[in-house]
Amino acid sequence: MKHYFCLFVLLIASVTANAQPSHNDTGKSLIFRTSPEKAITIFVGCFNNANPEMAADFVQGASESNPAFDKLTQVLTQQMNFIHVGITDIHTTIKNDTARVTLKVIFQDALLRKATQIESLQLKRSVGKATFGRDKTTCITWMIVPETPSAIFHSRQNNLIQTMAAYIAFPQQMLDESSLLSSRIRLEQIAHATKNFLLDWDNEFGPKDKSMGTIDTQENWREEVGLYTPSTSFNIPLSLSGEYFQFNLNLAGKKFADIKQPSKTVMVYDGEKQTLNFRHDGAAFVLFADGHISLINAKEATRLIWNP
């Protein structure tokens, strides 16, 4: 079925210029070829349209039946409403069944701000066969060789197309790693914002002037602290149900000096109503009152301080 999708994309994209039909008693034999440039172009188009199953036809080792594609499709559907990836200035060198491609990647966000960078990819030639009725088809295309999730997240370079390919080849691992990294980054933003908030409000977890309101609900907390950080900082990364990091409302109205053990006292957490969500392989993120961030398992959670 994989090369049915491949053939379908090639037909739609009109890249069948090198079709070579031959007739026999049982039907036609067709050869459809594409190029490394067309393969990358179609792959990026599939990604922009939140279609990982189709994109899998152009990534080595990817499986369109991967069970993690359901969540990946939902995540992409959300995210690709705000970003768009384009490519241009493609240069290819082919040696035997290997192609080395350099290209310019154009990244555009919802505010139409653009960023560009030069990237390099390796592709391998792939040959597949399929039968439709009496017709036999050979599909010759090129597939992006993906890097591993570990290599992606430890690289000093931000290779966007390689990252996209890794999401297709290793969707569950990439989603897990991305969620871990993004959660920590957002909690760091919240920690920095809370520090500035406390400085402005005499080190009190709530406005000093009660006529201006106080932090007595999660919405009020996000509104007040949100003045110091992007509103997206409060969103749980890759959550499909619109979850937010939660503030420990037991701190509302208290001064920082009143917290006796800030390194053990929960300030912000992933969960609800003082119950952690152990979504990260049995662990949950907690931002403590002293500003440090930790992944906490169920046993460690029993020693947390919620009421200082």
C-alpha cells in the first residue's frame, strides 16, 4: 500500500514525465520516476498539510501504519495552522543510489514573519512495485535518510527538514522528546516571569493592592503572570485538550519569605487540583517556589509540600 500512496502523489504532482509504458497480454508495465528535488518538495507539502501517512512515502524507515501517527496528525493539524515551511534554491549531487541535497528553507509563522537557513539532506533511491488490475507499475523515488531523535535533540544546528523527517520516521520518540524539552522551556519562562512578578509586588504571590484583584483562580494567575511572558508559556506542550500548567493556589497572597522550604514547595505543576499528571514516562514536571524545575515520580510526589 505504501507505493500506492507514492504513485498517487506522483500523479497528482505531475512528476510522471519519465513514464515508460509497455504493453503485453496481461496489461501494461509502467515506470514512474521522480527526482530528489521533487521528493523533498512533496514531502514538505505533505507535512504542511498535516498528512504524515503520505509524507512517510518519502522517509527511509517510516511506516504509514505507525500507531503514533494519529496523535502526530492532530498535533500537526494544530501547529501547521500557525507555521508554513517552504524550500527553494535546491542543489543536488547524485552518486549511484545516494543523493546529497542542499537547499534554502523558509519558515513563516502566523504573523508572516520569515526566517531562512541553508540545510543539507541525504536521500536514498527507492524502488517499489505495485499492481493495479492488469497493470504493473514500478515506482522509483527518493527517500530522505532521517537522523535519530537523539541526534536531532543534541545537535547544535536546527535542521528543520531533518527534524520533520525524524517526526515521520520516529513519531512517538520525537513527540516524547519534544514534549519533555518544550515543557522545561515553558516552565523556565514561567519561573522567570514569576520572579519579575514577585519583584513588582513586594515578593507577594498576588497583587499588594487587593482592589486590583488577586490570584485566587488559575485564570487570574495566568492573566497576572502572563503580563511577563508569552501566553503560550502556560500551555502544556502537545496537549490535544488545551491543558495548562497549574499554579499552586495555596501560595496566593503569601509572601515568599513565609515559605519555609521553597525547594520542596510546589509553585507550578503539570496536573490538576494538586494531582500530578505523570505523562512523561511515569513522571511529572514541577516548578518549585525556589525556581528550580524537576521531573517527579509518584513516590517523590508524596513528599511534596503543597501547603507552606
